[in-house]
Amino acid sequence: MGIVELLQARELAAGDTLVSASGGSYEVTKVSRVGRGIRVQYLTEAGRAGRFTAAPESVIRARRAPGAHAA
């Protein structure tokens, strides 16, 4: 399952899982810089693709991909 952390958008990486306040989860497939923002592409639990753009300092709830981030 993993621990849900509060992260800044700039800390996201492909393989992380976004967690909504209502309990939904969204797998991050790609993260890229767009101007001063961060474009996050994801897949829903049903397999539908989506994306959003956030400020790099914005705070999100996520579970880290196992082994993807060094401590």
C-alpha cells in the first residue's frame, strides 16, 4: 500500500501514485516542465488518461514508487 506523503509537485516522478482526499488513486506516467509549471500525466484506476498542470511549489498527496527515490 505505501505511506501517503505530502510532496511538492516538483518532487513527483513517473511511477508515483497520486492520492485524492476521497481515496481515489492515480498512477503518474510522466512529469515534465512547462514554462514555470509542472505537467503531470496520469492513469486513473479505470485506465483512463488525464493530465494537469501545477505550480512547482504546490502540495500534493502521493505514495512514492518503491525504490524510485533515494533517501
